[in-house]
Amino acid sequence: MSDSVIELQNVWKIFGDNSTEAMRAIETRGLGKPEVLEEFGCVVGIADCSFSVERGEIFCVMGLSGSGKSTMVRHLNRLIEPTAGKISVLGKDMLSLSASALRDMRARHLGMVFQHMALLPHRTVRDNVGFPLQIRGEPKSTRWEVSQKCLSMVNLDGYEDRFPRELSGGMQQRVGLARALASDPEVLLMDEPFSALDPLIRRQLQEQFMSLSAELNKTTVFITHDLDEAIRIGNRIAIMKDGRIVQIGTPEQIVTNPADDYVRDFVDGISKLKLVFARSIMEDINTYQPASGENLQHSPRASHGTDLDQLIDISTTTDQAIVIQSDDGVDIGVINKTTLLKGIQGGKA
């Protein structure tokens, strides 16, 4: 059964004084982005976007600068109002919420982490983390207790009384993550939170974030312009271009079956060794034609979830094809060296 936490249905955002007229023209005359700009002086920020995010999922939205990804995420907590469409978060119609209900939703259920954290320079790390709780009217004892817990989660014990200026960029980013976690939101919205950091620190924070997300079962929409980052942390990825979503899929689906040349250019340099699995390239065992003298009874076995990198290691130890098994140990497929090479190249047997 579906357990969607976030639902977007046919959401549009048109920037400009004539946005209503532009939207009407799009619906009735099918105008494109250039025509809308020329005729109405309006910019189409996002166009007819729909997706859902399941509970506990890390859903990455990626694209080049100007593709609409940051505009998209700001619709989820109504920092930006849509021109058309429907948005539901945690079963609530976001567009029908009153001002007070929206503030409560943001304070209690939605945490947001930006690229630039805007930590309060005159407050200590502890007070920065506890600031969302202060807004909610929580007592100081509760704020400090929660702040300490969240700082421990991001490995910042001992820095509680420091000021932001005394921390490195990576440490400040962890303070921002701790602040987002302090209100214990069900949903995290992360807008390129690690993009300004050095590669090594960025990778460390990615690992820490993935670990925390799994431990706390947070539903996350993660914005990035880096496909490597999206593939590394995302359960699914939505790729945007010119305000539209051009493909949604798992990292394996995106890499092995790009929807168009735009996506294909993105994934061209991505290694498939850790992203493509036996189940995607195997031949059905019932239709496989063994080579002369080949006996599958003597073949090594591997799970259908074995990746290409592991399959290559197995293949180097034997001249036999590899028999692929289901989770319950049933033989379901076969991968020989030809199949494996095609998988490495990106084609299927």
C-alpha cells in the first residue's frame, strides 16, 4: 500500500505581473516558455510538475542552474505560492492552510536546510540549534536538552558554547542540520546543503546524513545539481530541465535507461559498477542456452541484488556462467561473460 508523505499534482509557477493571463494562455493555447516570456513578460519557473514521495524516502531533485529545482522545493512549505496545481504534505492540503496553520506546519513538521545556513552570529551553537524550539515557546531546559541531543547526532559535542564564526564551513553546515532536526520534523527539505563544501567534507556529511535519515526515518526532498551526489544518497531521482521533470527513477533506472539525450548527457560519465545489479542484466534461466560443455550445476551462485563490481570479481574466478538466485534461493537467471560485458557497457543482454 502506498504511504505517500508528499504529493504534487500538476504544479505550475509563473513569475510576473501577468501570471494569471499567462497561465490561461498556456491552458488554452499551449504556449511554451519562450512564448510566455515574449507575450506576457512572465517566466515559467516550474511547469506541470507531479511526483510523490514515500515515507522514509530520500527523493533527490536535480538539474542545472535555472532548471527549477530550488523553486520546486520552496513550494512544499509554501515559501513560494504556486500559480496552479495541488500540493499535499502529511495528508494536509498545503494551499488551504491558514497563516497560523501554515506557521505551525513549518515549525513542527517541516525542517529546511539551505546551502547558506544563515546561523545567527550573536548566538552560540547551542542557542542556534534550539532556536526553532524557542519560537515554539519551549522552556530553556527543553531547548538545551534537545540541542545537546541533536549536536551529538552530528558529532559536535564540545562545541555547544562556540559561536558560528569559530567553526569551519562543514561544522556550520552540521549545526544547520542539527537545527533542522531539533523540532523533530517528519519531513526534511534540503536545498543544496553540501554544494559549497570541499569534496572530502561533502562526502563525510553525505554519509552522516544518510545514516541519520535511516536511523530517524525522515522523509527527505534533497535538491542538488550534482548527479554523483543524487545517485549516492537518493532512493529515487527526479531530473529537471526548463522547469519540467523529464525523468523520475531509481539511480539504476536513470543510469541504464535515460529518458532522452539531456539525461543521457548527465549519466554519460557515471560508473555503473555499483549501480547496475544482476536482476537487470541476467538472462532468464528458463530460456538460457548453455554453451557446449557448460554445466550450470557447477556454476557459482549470486543474489539478484549483486552489483556489477561484485559480478566482475566472481567472473574472474571461473570460466562458468554465474547463476543468479532470488531472495529465497531459487535459480532465476544466468549471467555469462558476454552478458556481463554488455551490462558494463550499459546495454542489456
